[in-house]
Amino acid sequence: MPELSPTAQRIQSLLTSVGYSYTVIEHAESTRTAREAADRAGCELGQIVKSLIFRGEQTGKPILVLTSGANRAEERLIAEYAGEPIARADADFVRTVTGFAIGGVPPIGHKQKIETFLDEDFLKFDKVWAAAGTPNAIFELNTSDLQKMTDGRVVRVKPASK
């Protein structure tokens, strides 16, 4: 297996150190978008874990929304869960709180503890794929472990169907 970049190796080492046997795969091609990641993983778009970082407008706290690659997160719902208005975080804020650049933010291994919300649509799948620290690195994991490792609150993130 090819050697991982230092950032992807950091996620691989973290997974191993907390008792998971998942394998980080670093691709030559991009996995930055959900569609690219699904193509590389050979899975459904809905099995891709998109890591969206928001900032609480009153407290400035980071908020992580792990949403299905097939969904758009409804910011109004996230604000309700967070208990305050929210704004999309800029690239500097994302790197400061997570230690990773947009397009490669993993669900774990952040610089600071982040309140996390998990898309209920993941529960349709046994396995999902998440970013592993770089825009080319991903790993497959059991959906149940995603909730365990992030301590994320399972919520509806997309608007209700009409």
C-alpha cells in the first residue's frame, strides 16, 4: 500500500489508537466533493460524509454538521439545534478549529471539541465514507461507529419533504 501523506497518516494513526481497524486510502485524484468521493469509493452519493463547519453568530463556537453527500443542510434547522443563529465558517476558521482545510475535514481529530450533528439519513446505510484530512484521502467505516467516534447528535438536516 502506498505511503500516506503526513495529514492522512495522522487520521490513520488516530483511528488505530482509539481501537478502529479502518484503513485510510489516499487517491491520486480528488475526493474534495461528495461526487468525487463517491466515484473514488464506488458507493452511493448518500454514503459520503460531508463535513460542514458553521460558526455560532453569538458565541463564535464551531458547529460540525456531518451530512449525507446527497443532502443539503438546512441552516435554519442547524441554528435551532445549536440554539443560536449560525453562519458558514470561512476557510481560516475551519483550519483554526479543525486543523484541516475545507475539502478534507474528517469527522474526528480536530484541534478543539466541536458540537456535532449527524444526518439521520446515514442510518439507511451500514457503511459510509468520510474524509481523512486531505482532499484526496477517505476511509470507509460502519455508520454506527461514526456516531460513536464523534458523539454526534442524530438529527434531520434537510428540509422536510413537501
